[in-house]
Amino acid sequence: MNTTLGRAAALVVLALSLAGCARYVESSELDASGADVGVVVTLETGETAVGRLLSLEGDEVRVELTYRLGGGTDLRGLGDRRRVVVDGKDVPGEITAVGRDGATTVVSLRRSLRLQEIDEMTFHRSGREASLGPVVAAVLGPLIGALLALAI
Amino acid sequence: MPAGLAAGTVVVALALSGCGVAPGWQFAEVPGVPVSVSTGDGTRASGSLLAYEDGAFVFERTYERGEDVEVLRVDGTDYVYVRDVVVGTAVEVRDFDIVTAQRISPENVETLDVKTRAYAGWGSVIAGVLTFFVVMVLGDE
């Protein structure tokens, strides 16, 4: 009887540990919930940028785009007046971080876009989730099952 | 010893798992985010959100093969019909289901929920339960 109860409890733990990991987040609250969705955006103006999707609600898309300085992309002004300039035109938005990736200066800019301004946008999973998912699915389930069976 | 071997396998698997991410880009290169979409006609479906293009979201989902589902080729394009209504184009026709690309206009989207931390699914649970019983049976013998 105790063994049966133990096995049942172990199965419940196993199911919860695996199925309980995933959760659904409203697209309007991606940033607040810490969900990672990458985007590659091409605007009607021809500008292309990569970044993170912060929210998607109605026809409003909020993104945090990454601009690598160099070529036609520049950072001008000082303090609160700093702005990203691409091909001589100011890019609207709020600068959230300026850092370096090797020898390149990288600027993160939060901006709000209308779907009508977007020519094309692709959505990408977090790299960690995308690469870990198949491994976890293939290894972790059987591994936990086997360890639980050995532990009882 | 088996526990040590299992732990070693996990460490190697985790170390290798980072290979799928391109340097400098912390997201998967291939588009596709697991989502659940409900539309104005009251239907809700789970699938993968690929893109927004030509004024519509491109959403990939599967339809189980059955009497109600058929694929018809028109001008070189495979269209998927469910109960005689075209629902999208076929991306891949498999033995048991059909991967279908659907276009949904933003006005028609009621809710769009993104699935995160989707490391494991029911396949992992089933594999875990099967392994559990196999090990138990082998242990009893």
C-alpha cells in the first residue's frame, strides 16, 4: 500500500515538474512578465533592426531595438539629449543602454511602432529555450522517471 | 554509478545545447514562437507565430488528418481545406497531421498569448512515466 502511494506521489511530482514549467503570457505584458521574444523588424522606410518584443497590443508594437554604431548609424548629443541617428535621420525612442560588444558600441533603444509602419517582422524564441527544449524533452523526462523509480 | 553517468549525460547535453544560438544574438535564428491565438470567430488555436508580413500575422499550426481535412493543389500551391473551407497553405504533409501556414489579420486577433519556458511538454511526461515503469519492472525482476 505504501509502495503504491509512493509511486503515485512520485508520478504526480514527475508530471508537475515537467508540465508545470510552461506558462502563457499575454502579448501585451511580455516585458513585465520577463518573457523573451526576439524580433527582426524591417520598416516601410527600409530600416532593418533586431531586438526584443516588449508588447503587442492592437496595432501598437513596443520593441527594444539594438543599434550597432558605425556606417550610417551614429549616437549624437549628450545626457538626456542623446539620440540615435541612422542615415542622417533621428530615430525616435528612449535610449535604455549604451554598451560595447567587442570593438563596436551598441545602443538599446525602446520605441513604439504601428503595424502599418512595419513592412515585415519575424518572431524568434529565446535562444536558451530553443536549444534547451529538445534536450530537456529527450533527456530530462526519462532521467527523472528513472531516478524516481530507483529512489522508491 | 548509473546516477553519475546520468549526471554526466545531462552536463554534456546542457553544454552542447548552447550551440544552437548564434553569437551576439540571444534568440533562435529560425523564426517561430509558441503561442495561443483566439480569433474573432471564437476559435482558439495553439501553434507557432512566425512573422508579420503583408498586413497579416503568419501563424503555423497542425491539423490532424481526417475525413474533414484535405489538401488540394491549385496553381502549384497546396491549400489545406477543413470542412470545405480553406484555412491556409500546407507547409508539410505528414502521416498523421498537416503543418499549415495560416494568415490572420491583426483585426481578427482577439487574444495572443505567448508560451514561455516551454522546455518540456507532454512528450517528456509520457517518456518519464514510461521510463519510471520500465525501471520499476526491471527492478522487481
